[in-house]
Amino acid sequence: MATTGSIFACAFVILCTLFHAARPELILTVVNNCPFTVYPAIQPNAGHPVLENGGFPLQTLTHRSFRAPDQLWSGRIWGRTGCTHSNGKFQCATGDCNSRIECNGLGGAPPATLAQITLHHGQNDFSSYGVSLVDGFNLPMTVTPHEGKGVCPVVGCRADLLATCPDELKFRSPAGDVAGCKSGCKAFRTDELCCRNHYNSPQTCRASSFSEFFKHACPATFTYAHDSPSLMHECSSPRELKEDAEARLEQMKSMDPGMRKGGSKVFQLKVDGVAFRLIPEPSKSRMHSCYMHLRMPGSQPVDVCKSVTTRNYKL
């Protein structure tokens, strides 16, 4: 996979002007613990500002921090996989945004696992969040808040759906390997599966056998347009909101010849009001995962990341 060192530092300056003393500073930190470069993408909902130009490259074992708006903001975040940049053309196997590194408000091409986040809403300064498979699946992903008040569950999907994806939903990379798992809507494009026209209401938009495949594996996720998981996410002033995703090496080798044997794919997002440090997290599969936190401003980051064998978390 080709890499690029492009860093769009100007966005940090623009976002700095959004902060006021009325609310505590909220920092978004995107961390790449993969053994290769990944391309996070951010799309705001209508009326909200684009953060970090909407996308950027992150080389292996690096992170990128930036301030979030101090007022209501909502949008989605996903990881682009199988990205190449050669002969002047950039594109990703999953999550691609019109062949751009900086998505600048554009959405990503499905299939892609999405983290949906709303910051600073309601009188209690709630942060709401969830993981959606409505647009299909390309990476296991969870969102975990820390030190918030109210309803602050861990939500997401840790299942390896690339390995169990039904044949009719498989999305293949140019090399022919399974790079994602399509939704029923994407695979068959019917009004009923896409909840369009007559089916665009809570009464007529129903679960299908395809959405049930995702729901069975990941019950805490949104799996069709009018789905409503039982968990509510109204977490007041979380100190940290972390998103992470991981994918098995064997399924990604063809998309990045430079991947090391025994490595794994991990993509993480954190929302942190103060600081961060590295903490390893276990997984019973042949994966490694590290959570990065920052210490207080002015201190040095601590790196305790290493390969580990650990347990999977049950949502």
C-alpha cells in the first residue's frame, strides 16, 4: 500500500478559534496501531463544520489530535482500507470518498463500518454515539466512553464479519479478496431493503434476513435505516470517547503487501478532554491492540504498546 506524508496542519489553527472558556476543551485523537498506513475519514452532518479537511493518512503507530468544536457537532467517522496512491491516483478498496485523501465533507463508498457521534447536545452537554452497519461492514469497531455521567455503554461490533459474510453480500477488492460485507440494500438495491419510498417509515421499514445477519453478530449496532438498538447513548461530558477497529491479517495481506506476518489491523479514535497514554488491550484472536492516551499537557507520552493475547469483550 502506498503511503504519503501529507499533513494538513492548517486545520488545527482553524479549530483552535472555536474554543471558549464556557466549556472544557474536547480533543479528538485518531490513532493508527496498524503495521501500515490507514486513512481515517470524517464527514459532518449538514450545517456542521468539516474537521481536519475530512480525512488524512496516518502511518503505522502514529496518532493525530485535534480540537473538536465547543458547540453542537455531529457526524460520522470511518476507516478506509486497501488504499493505494500511485501514478497520481488515490483510491481505497473500502470507504473511498471520490478518490480523495481529504474527503472535505464527502461520504464514503460502502461497505464501511461507521461510528456516528453527536457532541455537546442537550442541557446536560450530552455526547451520543453508536456504530452503524447500515452501510455494510469493513472493520470491527467499538466506541467506549470513559468517566462520563449518565448512560455511557460500550457499543459496537467486534465480530469478524469478513470471515462469515454470506456469499451474496461479499465485497471483493481488486485483488479478489473479501474486503467488506455489503448491506442487503447495497447488494440488491430494492426499495424494501433500502427503506425507500413506501418503505421509508418505522412502520414499513423492517428487518430483513440480511440485516439480521449483522444484528445476530453485533446486537448493539444499527443494521437497517429505522433500526433502534435498545441501548441509549446519552453520556454527559465524557472525559474520553474511544473508537477502535481491528481486522485479521490474513484478510488484509493482499491489500497491503508490506504487512508483517503476525501483525494486525487496529484503527482507533479517542475523544479526550485532558491527556492520553498507551494501554494494551487483549484479544483471543491472533491480534494485538493498543489504546493510546495522552498525559497532561507538557508531559511526554508513554508507550507501553506490545503484542498481547487477550480476551474479546462481550457487548
